[in-house]
Amino acid sequence: MTKISPQFAEDLKQYGEDTALECFNCGTCVAICPLIDGSFPRKLIRYVQIGAKDRILLNRNELWKCLHCGLCSESCPRGADPGGILLSLKRYAVASWRKS
């Protein structure tokens, strides 16, 4: 069962990016991503929005797929900076790993 942490998007600010709540899941980042791998990075951003921290950690290997090419951030119509969000999630995953 997934535990929901409503304040997670706010907590993520300490790892860098605070624009996850700007995203409205339009899918532009998925369409432009050179990985063309399912719903990456859209799914992980949605996990941030709903506070599904355990889902992010379960899918942490997906975070390392990001090439940080910047295409998703350049094309985001809301300025949500998906690449920056993924970088913050990487920092969060590493910090969580160190704690365990």
C-alpha cells in the first residue's frame, strides 16, 4: 500500500527544485524526451504531486535514465522544469539511501 505524504512537494524544496506543483501533466515532457520510455518523466513528477515518496524510491532506478539534456524543461508550457525536478529527486533518493 502506498503511503501518501501531502507535504512532499514542499519537502522536496530542500533538494533543489520547487516547481513540481506547476506541472499539470500535459505530457509535453514525455513527447520531447529522447528516451521515449513510457511515461518518463511525467510519472515521477505525478508521484511528487500526490506525495507518493515510496513509489519514487521504488522507481529510483528510473531517475538515472535522465540525460539532463534540458529538452523537457525548455518545452514545458508551465515552466515546471521537469529536468530540475528529476535532479532534486536524485538528491532525495541518494539522501534516503544514505539514511538506510
